[in-house]
Amino acid sequence: MTHTSNAPNAPDTPSTPASYFDDMYRHAPDPWHLAERWYERRKYDLTVASLSLPRYRRAFEPACSVGELTVRIAERCDQVLACDRVESAVATARSRTADLPRVDVRRLTLHGDWPPGSFDLIVLSELLYYSTRPRSRTS
């Protein structure tokens, strides 16, 4: 099975280095044009529409980027913790959600800073493209 990422210039390595994301955001505040592209807006609308419950107590959105999906998730949640590893993306997401007091946006890395507490919704959107590939097992 072949999987094609829509991630621009994603490096073909087992794990994407932090510098890749820093470089992407250094050249554009929204490098994937999440706020502009019809495809992205529709994908986010479908993501929220696919949620099985009308309301969630506490949600976690790692790799929130600029907060486009975060805003939509917040409409269905009592609390949202969103994070990204790139400070400029966090700043943009914080600005975008500033009028939503139940949203907390932090700079965290998923593998090193998993937040405490429990969540009844965890949204992984466009994140697994950049995770470490599983190693093949040998007998």
C-alpha cells in the first residue's frame, strides 16, 4: 500500500526533525494554508461532523498548527488543550483562540511533553505523517 502525504517537502526520513517545522513556519505564518484552502476547511468540517458525541468534557489536540481545527473543536468541548512544537504556530493559535476562554494553547512536543490528566477526545489531524515509521520485525 502506498500513502502519499499532502505535506509539502516532507523529508523522507524515519522521523521528521524539529528544524523541518521551524523552517516551514519561518517562511510562512501558515505554511499549509489551513485558513485559506477549501480542502482544509472541508476536512475540518468533516472531522468535527464525525465526532460521535455532541459534547466532550476535555479534548487534546497535539500539533494544532495555527488553530484552525482548534476553533471548531472548541465549539463541542468544555475544555481544549491544543499544542504545537513551533512557537510561532503556538502564538498564531493563541491569537486565533484568544476569545475562547476554554482553550489553552501551549508549546509542547508530543513525545516529550504528554500533558497530565485524562481526555475524552484526542484529535490527531495530519500528525502521523511525521511520526517515526515502525521498524520491521525480523524472525
